[in-house]
Amino acid sequence: MEANVKLLAGKMGIVFGVANQRSIAWAIAQAWYEAGARLAFTYQGERLKENVAELVEGFGADTPMYPCDVSRDDDIARVFEQVRKDFGKLHILLHSVAFAPKEALEGEFINTTREAFRVAHDVSAYSLVALARGAAPLMTEGGSVIAMTYHGSVKVVPHYNVMGVAKASLEASVRYLAYDLGPKKIRVNAISAGPVNTLAARGISGFTQMLKHYEERSPLKRNLEPKELGSTGLFLASDMSTATTGQVVYVDCGYEIMGW
């Protein structure tokens, strides 16, 4: 860990998407903190505020927490104004935010309503564009924006439905943002994680069977550990990845390479 402490020393970061200790965002935030970064966190609504506050207690009493609904431009603007006041600059941002109405994650994709389609894309994909736009002026020394995605963006995963389509949009947004922000030395990448037992994942019908399937089919014959996502998040946030942008990095025990 002594070597890792230097990787993000002096770096300022913000994390969107922590819900509880099982969140992928929390695994990555821990890796960033242990590597020396100073972090701020957002939360949506009072229901999650207490969870986030309890988790970040160990990061120091001065760890900022900001309310933010990523579907509201005013909220996003307020968050980055507070980051400017609290940190003065920003180096790393984690987007680990996704949502679709529960009924859209059941049954057939063809029955997705117009409103469910809109909400899924607004919260899960457009929010990355909005957050990157807000963060870019603060990344005066360059930076790294990291989004979370899933294999359902490129292959059909029953019941993932509109979320898979929204994740495809997210991954395309990563590439276009990488192109726009590259001249400012801001990298934009995505981590495609295998199934992790998070609050969001448990809303997907058949998730338990999905975990078993991955364990049986992946080359490593197991499911991933959250700390492995933390390690990849650390790599993409650090200067070890300064030539990596616009990419989707799979962390799924090799499942993505399998054809049968």
C-alpha cells in the first residue's frame, strides 16, 4: 500500500453513486482514498444521506457531501460550484449512476414505455455528459472521468432490457467525450463490471441466476470481488493510464471473451 499512497497524492476527486457499502462506487472510492486522494461525495435524497455519511466518516470530518439529483441541471451546477469552493480544482470523477423504472426491467424489452426509455437514458447516460461538462472547467491540470457500464450494452441479457440500451448510449458518450476533452488532457473511460451484488443489481429479475452463470462460464470460474473494481478504478484515475481514453475496460473474470 505504501507504493499506492503516492498514486493519487494531491488529487481531488468526486464520487457520484454511493448508496451503501456494497456499491461499486464505494469500492472505487476506498481505493482512491487509500491511494492519497481527497474526495467529495454526492447523495440523492435524505434516505441515502445517512448511509453515505456513515461510510465517509473514516475519510475525515472535512469530507464534503453534496445533495445531487443528476436529472436536474441546477443540482449539478450547485455541486460543481461547491467543489470549486471546497477544492479549487478537480482531477478525478466517478459516474456510477443508473436507473430505470422497475417495470422496465421485467418482461420484454418491446414493451418499454416512452417514459421509461426517457428516464433510463436521462439518468444513466445523459448524466455523464452533464457531469463531464460541469467538471471539465475544474480539471485545469488534466483529469480522469470514469463511468460504470455492463456487458448488457453489447449483448442481450434477459430482463436488463432498456438499461442495456442506456448503457450502450453511455459507452458511446464515453467515446465522444474522450474526443472532446482530450485536448484538455482529460481522459474518459468506462469500466464494464461483471455482476456484483449491489442494491441496483438486486432490482434485476434473475440476478441470482446471473451470478451462478458467470461463475460457471467465465475463464476464471468465479465472480469478481469489489476490490478488483477498486484496483481498475485506481489505474484509470492515476498517471499509469495517461494514454488510455475512450475505452471500455472489462473487469468480469473474462466472461466477455466467451462465445459459448
